[in-house]
Amino acid sequence: MVSLPDPGTGPSIPAGTGGPVPFPGLGPEWLPGPGGLPFRTAARVLLLDEADRVLLVRGHDVDQPERSWWFTVGGGLEPQESPRDGAIREVREETGLTLDPSALVGPVLTRSAIFDFVAHRCRQDEEFFLARIPGDSVLASDGWTALEASVLDEMRWWDLDELAGVRIEVFPEGLPDLVRPLLRGWDGVTRHLGLQVD
């Protein structure tokens, strides 16, 4: 049985969840962070094929359907989950592909991102990994959550030169230039991009 706090003392705890859900529309992994913003940690993956193309997802926000952007595969970590395990899980859930843990390199990049999502201003601290997969891999969206299915529009392989010329936003900013040095392999140094506002 879940005991509920006095309504005046903090966020309610919906019966059966076992934890607070302080931000309507966001999952339970989003907790109050610096400055009161919804906050979570995340793992993202730069998925490259043999032609040096990068796999990206295009999405939009439910309250801004006219604005869409391209971004890397990945998402929030589950409680007690390592970034590496989260990266492998997110690839499986978002693309239907199962990565061998030995194929995951990094983290090659880190950043803190502030962005709008589901009518909230959010902060997410991200670790980016690198992996190579065949470009003819069959992609699937069966693992998307209901929220993801409502805001994710498509997955696509991008040539880096073509990606540099797209007219909609791409995150993280400057992604083609971040990926190009990794095409020859990772040098073992994690590049820290700092705080970015998307």
C-alpha cells in the first residue's frame, strides 16, 4: 500500500507507482533539479553505418507540432541503471536493434541540455556513446512508449554533408562536426560540450 502525503506537503504519489510524479506529462524519472527544472540523466548513441552515415530520429513536441528537429537515439536512464546499460536499452527500444555491449564505445561526448518538452522547460545531463551497425539493419518502432509514439515522427540515416545543410534544427548543435572526428575511431578522450540550450 502506498501512503499519500498531506496534499499541502509536496507532490502526490499516484497509487501503484511507488514514487512521486512531480511534473505532469513527464515520466517518473524526471525529478526537480537545479533551479526547479525537471531534471534527468540520459544516455545517447551516435549510431554509424559502414558508409559513415548517422542514424537520427525526427520528433516534435506535443504543444509545438509545427516545430520539429533531428536528434540522436537515446533517452533517460532508469533508476540504478548505468549510462552504458541505458544506451543499449534505448537503442533496442527506439530502433528495435540489439547492440552487443562490446560494440559500444565511450562516452565520447557529454553535455547538459536545457530544452522544452511536454510544456515544461527541462534539463538533461547526457553521455553520448558511439557504435557501428549495418546500414541495412531493419529498424522498428515497436518499443516506443505511448509518449514517444505521439512525438517521434521518423528515423533516418543521414550523410554528414547532407545533414549539415538541413533547414530544421539538429541536436546537439553542430552534430556533423562532432561526428566527423569519430569516423576514424575514438581517441579515448571524452569531449565535454558544457551547457547547451536547445
